Amino acid sequence: MPQAVTHVLIPIILLSIFRHIYQKRTGKKFHLQYVLIGGLAGIIPDLDIPIFWIMNYFGYSYEQIHRTFLHTIFIPIIFLALALISKYTIKKKIGRNKLSITIILLLCAFGSIMHLILDGTLAGYITPFYPLSNVQIGTGFPLNIWPEPMAIFFLATLDGVLFILWILYLEIKHKISDFI
């Protein structure tokens, strides 16, 4: 399965592109904190891994916990529903940049759905309607091309390449070395 760096960086990259286009077209600000939140939300479905560490003491296996409840389409739907509710009920902004709770919840939905898409395309299959259905969706890639050790090596390499490209982008675009 894609590693944490990929699950964080893909939403960050997509949201950075969106941010650039949005600000250019509308002239409105889209805070960088939103980009960060969307990226971090990309690991929400993998919160079942720390849950496994706890449930392991009660006899549950990794397969019984990981890629079950949190790897379903229901998680992004819950975030979308909460965003819709908050749009009409919560007017308060949070933080010094006055971030919208509704947008934060939408970003959580976006990060979660990106996680599912990545797992479905780069980690075999997902069971998006678990526990209602055991139907699996996915490409089987890279396991259908390479044996498991090679597939894992590919995903680790993807993590490293994405990370290096992201750091280079930050240096070229935002001169992050000025902050070191």
C-alpha cells in the first residue's frame, strides 16, 4: 500500500495546484493551512493502524482491523455530511487565520477519498462498502505486475521520489532554505 508520505503529499500537491488556480482566478486567499490540513487528512483512513496496536491485545489481527471500517466510502461521506451541517449551523472561524470549519471538514473528506483512490490504484483493492458488502474495487497494481517485495520497493521509491520533488518545488517556489 502507499506509504504515509504518498498519502499526505498527493492531497497536498493537488490542493496546492487548486490553491494557485483559485487565488489567480478569484483574487481571494486560500490559506496554506488548508493545504496542510488536506494533506494530513490523507492519512485519516490509516488511523486504523494505531487502533490495531490496541486491539491486538484483545486478540484481533491486523487483517481484521486495517482496511475495514476506516477504508470505506462512509468516512468521506460522514465528513461531507458534517460539512453540510456545519455550513448552516457553525459560523465561528477558528485560529488566527479564521479558518472555516466547513472547509476543514471538506478537506477531511477530500484527504480521505484521496487515500481510498491511492489504495485502490496502488495497493491492490479496497472494500469501499464494508461491512455492508465485501465487494472489492481496485487495480491490483503493483502486486499484479511484480512479486510483493518488488511492489513494496516500488511504493517506498514512490514515497522518496514524491518527497524529493516536493522539497525541490518548495525551494524553487517558496525559497524554504531562507527559513533554515
